[in-house]
Amino acid sequence: MSLKHKLAEATAALALATAALAFSGCGTPAAPQPPSLNLPEPVQDLIAERAGSQVTLHWTMPKKTTDKVLLNSPVEARIGRAEPGQKASQAGTVTADPNVAGAFQENLPSELQSGPLRILSYSVELVNKRGRSAGPSNIALVLAGAAPAPIHSLAAEAQANGVALHWSSNAATAVRLHRRLLTPVKRQKNATAEPLELNLLVPAPTPGQETGALDPSARFGETYEYTVQPIAQPIAQAAFNGKTLELPGEVSAPIKIDVIDTFPPAIPQGLATIWVAEEKTIDLSWQPDTDTDLAGYIVYRAEGEGAWTRISPATPLTSPAYRDATAQPGHSYRYAVSAVDQTGNESQRSTEAEENVPNP
């Protein structure tokens, strides 16, 4: 056999051996894997809120099991509730899909709605179809005990310095005032945008003090909705990372108010007059008005005991000064000034100033 034939046979034998090895490798069984326990991942972001007699829980449902397998069916959530030093009891159950917002709401049992304020803890435990779980969620806290009495007769009134709110309450408690903007947000250049939602905390009134509050940030031309909610005395709990818990009562019925500017600017002060012989004019000056929506000033003149007449131009004066070049020799004049805002509201006239024009 020639060398060429020997090389060909050796190459064919090597190819068959390689194929045999590859074929035998495909048949080797993989290492056995443990079966999935199908335990939903525990909830990590549980929060709890109490208002009046109701407690509401919110959390995010997981999308995977502890084995990192995607959950493909609804999961049962068991809600636990406990007072300090007591074993948790089940407050209820809900079912929610994976990777959605979970929620639970309950009316507290009557015994938890009365008595002194005390800590109440909640947790959520997600279980599989066999009732097994990977553990409870984080703990969320609210206060049990008697909630503050509801607030009644909420009323609002537009004033020059804001919106004044009044209400009646059977107890002197702090109040959370909530404001919502109902008119579209105005996008003005170099202007601060009006917030859509605003919360103001009103301290409890002192003995003899009237219940109510002033919202000085309300703007003319806007429409707002207000609600108030009483807040029980907060309790600081050093044992829970120093967090302060509060117990809010029921939210009042909302009221709506159109904040219309019907309020004139301040009356100009310090009006002074002087006869300028060289110019044959009477010059007027006064202190500038500081109202933010000031449009200008109007000057009035009366001769002797006669009626007042506007002598300044139709467009309000923008500076606190005016020159009367129409005064006649031998006449006596009285002057007064008013201020007008950008809505057209005019103040009362200022204190009069009198000037006599001498005969030549």
C-alpha cells in the first residue's frame, strides 16, 4: 500500500473517532436540578395610611419567585395586623397579579378605633398555591385609638391678602389644609408656575383663638378646591427609626372658590403740592404705592368748593408725580390722588392738598 493510501485511511479513521466522541457526548445526562419551590418574592415597599376609621395599604407585587422564575398567575396576599406585644392576626386576604400595584383597605374593629393612641403594625405575606411563603413584607405602622372629630362648616372667602378659610370643630386639633388648582396652569415667561396640589399644616388653635387659616399664596384669577382634615397629636416612636406617626381624621367635603380681584390698591399717601412761579405750574408728588398689581395713579382737581374732576390722562400715571399746567392766576385749587390696579379697581382718593395761584 502506498504512502498516499495510508494517509487517507488514517484521516478517515480520525474523522470517525471524532464523530463517535461527539455522538457519545450528546448523550451525556445533565446534572439534576432541584425543583422550584415557586415562592413569590417578599414585598419590600409596604406603606399604610389611616384616615378616620379606615386603614389603606399599598405595595408592589413581585414579578418573580425566589428562584427568579417569572410568576404567571395571580398571587394570594395575606394581611397581618398586630398591636405591640401581641401576636399578629389575619386582617384579610386579597389576590393580585404579578408586577402590579397591590392594595388592601379595611374598617378597623371598634376596639381599635377607641382609647389612647397606640402603635398598630401591618405586614403582607405572599403565598403560593400550597400556602407557603418566603416570609412577610416590611412592617408598616399606623396609629390605633380614637381619631379626631370631623370638621364641619368649611367656608372660604377671597381677601386682598389671600384666601381666608373658616371651619368649626369640637376639638382643638391641628389641621391639614389641602388645596387643588382647578383652572389650567398658566405658562408665563419668568413666572413661577402655580402648583397643582398644595398642603398646609395649620397648628392647633390656642384657647380663645378662632379656628381658621389664611392661604396667602392663592392668586387672583384662579379657581381652587379646598378640603381640611383634623390631625391628632403626633407620637414620636424612637423604637421605629425615630419616625413620627400621626392620626388624621376624616377629610371634609370640598369647597370651591373663584378668587376674583375686587380689592383696590392702597390709598396714596403724602400728597404735596407746590406753585412753581417760573413754570407757572403746580407740581404734585406723593409716596409710591407698593401693591404688586398696581397699574398707576389718577389725579383729581377741584376749584374752590367745586366738584372733583379728573385732570390726569386716561392712561394711569406710572410715576408718583404730576405737573398741572392749566392752573389759572388768582384761583385756589384742591388736589387728590387715587391708585388703580391692573384689574381696574380704584382706591379712595388721598388726603387733599390745596394750592393757591397768585395773581401776576
